[in-house]
Amino acid sequence: MQDSSRSNHGYEAMLDYQISWLLRLAKEEKNDWLHKIARSVLFKLIEKENDSDVKINRVEVWKQWERIDLTAEIEIEVNNQTERHLVVIENKAYTLIHDDQLKKYAYTVNAYYHDKGRNSYKKHFWVISFFDRSEEWFNSLQNQCDDCKVVKWELLSFYEVIGWKEGEEFPDTESDLFDEFWLREWY
């Protein structure tokens, strides 16, 4: 998936698209591996148990809203109670956080969602990295997440998003789009 560009090859943009697609796919009523993975990703990002009785009512995703890589509003129904979740994602493809990004993004989100009746959302702030947990860069990112005192930013590695563990057999999703991005070593 690499071209001859002198950049990060658009890794962050591709990750934005993939996560946006998976979150929206989670709302569909299907029973295949890809849908199960999509639901798993959604529930991981809203920090909720992946219960088949939970109904996903609404998923809306914005790329690059206020320069934030991904912002998603998710509405679910649990035991006839509606829950509203906001997922905020900053992707880091082989770079570290710069210019107080996390602090700025947290202030922007908190200000916007404080007004106009949006304060009922439970907020989840994530940094997703192409670095593996065993790499020094991952530790540096973790320290940067921990340094943001405005909100708690959680850090996930690329493969943790979909729940894949090295050496583990991953189910055949029958989706070339998913498999090429998540399961091939292209980075």
C-alpha cells in the first residue's frame, strides 16, 4: 500500500477512513466476522462490554473536525436506556504528539460538547499508534498522553484496535479492504 510519496504515505488518513468505516459498519444488522469485528471496535472505543443485546441506534463520524483526526457520536440502547458516547481519536503514524495537540483538542471538544445540550455524551479520548507497545516510541506517546491534564487520553497500538494478538490466527473476514489494511504488513 505504499507509493513513492515522500511523506507518511497517508497512513493516518487511511487509518481515519478504516476506523470511520468500521464504526459505521457496526450499526448494520449482520452476523459475519467483519460485522463482529466492527462491533468489537466500537465497544472497545466506548469502553463498554460487547453485548449482543445492545442496540446501536446511531453512529456519525467526522474526519478532521477542528483538526481532530476522528470524532464519532454513537448512540446505543441498553435495557431500554439510551446512552450517548463521543469518541475522539488522534492517530499517530510514526510521529509523536506536537504543539499541545491533546490539550487543544480536549479543550475544543469539551467547549463544544458543553453547549447546546451536548453535555449528555460520555466522552472517550484515544490516541492510536502504529508503534507497538514494545517500542520506545510507544512509551514516549504514553508519556505524552499521561501529561495531558485536561482529560485522560488512552493509547492503543494499531493491532489492539481490532483485538489482534501477534501469533494469533485471525478469522477470514472475506473483506479485501479490511484484510489488506489490518492484516498485511504494509507499513
